Amino acid sequence: MVIPYSLWALSHLRRAGLPPASRALGLALLPLATGTVHTLARRLTRTARQAA
């Protein structure tokens, strides 16, 4: 779900005139951000299951 939204956001930013370097940096950081969110979610749900 993240990648389609990111592509939509990049197209809007391109139309708004954001410099290409900024868009490239954001796209390059997408896998890092996605991995971080998934890792945090896994740890939080694991902790919640162990507490129950």
C-alpha cells in the first residue's frame, strides 16, 4: 500500500515543481522507511501477544 501512495505523491510533487534530487532521495529512502515501520509493528505486536 505504501508504494502506490508514494508514486501518487511523487507525481503531485513533480507538478508542484519540487527539484528532482529531492524526489530521488525520498524514493531511495522508501525501502528503509518501510522496513523500519514493519520491524516496529512486528516488535509491538509480539510484545502485546506475550503480555496477554
